[in-house]
Amino acid sequence: MADLAYPTLVFVHLLLFVLWLGADVGVFVLGQHFRKRRKYTLDQRLALLTLLVEVDMVPRTAWALMVPVSLSVVAMGGHWLVPDWLLVLAWAVGAAWIWLVWDAHRHDMTPRAARNRRIEYWLKIALALFYLGLGAVSLATGEPLAGVWLGLKALMFGVIFAAAIMIDVAFKPVGPQLGRLIEEGSSDATELPLLATMNRTRIWVWIVYLLLLATAYLGLVKPF
């Protein structure tokens, strides 16, 4: 059974990647159909948006789990002698992050959800800095991560965090704009600002997709 522990953890790591990217593509497709004001009624588009929010919980959960699982894979694979306290902290952070995400989802549109999302925002900034620092130091010194591919992967994971944070920043105006659309109905005055916000957000979404594919390639091929 001990021989199966590492490959099983690698499988879980790969599964999280598939769930993250695969479900996020589903979110993207639903968002694309929401934009089609001449094909769907407003009620149909709002139903698509509700489904989008539900599907989006899959990549959000996978992302949170990726933090402790990735560090555990690195430790078990002998790529870094990760301190026990850091592994415990990583799993605690992952669990707390999942709780914040799901609790905000269950209490959406409340002060409690807004508080959770503020905490999550700062948590993601802290994790972005951690991975950027870990990757940069490892590439510059060869430690603590052994292998250029792994140091580069950590650095790119930090950039993924940064790009995902920018998705949240770019998407922030959607709430008031969507509220205006629901209240006033579909028109150029209500639709075009919302469309512009979604277009700006899509740039960061594509950046995340490309970075995810690049990190997966590095992890599987190990070209450096």
C-alpha cells in the first residue's frame, strides 16, 4: 500500500487539474451563451447565469485543494524536504479556503458572503506571493525546489494566482451592472457596459487557461 501512496497522490493532483480546467471551460461556455441577448430571453440568460455560478464551484474547490496537494506531491516525490509545519499549514489553508468559498456561496448577496470573499481575496494574494517567491528563489539558487522545471512551475502557479485575482478585479462591476439589467430590462444602455466588463475579464481568463496548460506540460514532460 505504501508504494501506491505517491502515484495515488499524483493521480489526485492530475484529477484536480482536469476538474479545474474542464469545469472552468464549462463556465466559459455558459458565459458565452449569456452574452447572446438576441438568441435567449432575459429569463433564460439569468438561468444560464445561475447554472454558471453552480458549475464555477468545481474549479474554485479544485484550486483550493491544489495548494496542499501540490506541496504534498513535491514532498512525497523527494523534490523538496517540506517542513512538517508547512504541510500542516497548507492543508489548513486549503480547508479554510474551501470553507470560505462554499460558505460565501450558500450565503450569497449577504454581508457574510462579502466578508468571506474579502478574506479569500487577501488569502489569494498571500499565496500568490508565496509561490512567486518560492519559484523565483528556486530558479535563482536551485533550492529549495530541485529542478528548473519545478521552480518554473511554482513561479507560473504564482502568476496563475495573480491572473485569477485580476479576474475578480475585472469582474467586480458585473454585480451592479447585472442588477441594473434585471431592474431596467435589456437595452444597449444596460447591456453594453456589462458586455464590456465581461470582455475585459475574458482576457485574464484566457491567460489562466494558457498558464494552466503550461504548468501541466512542465509537470508531465519536465523539459528542463
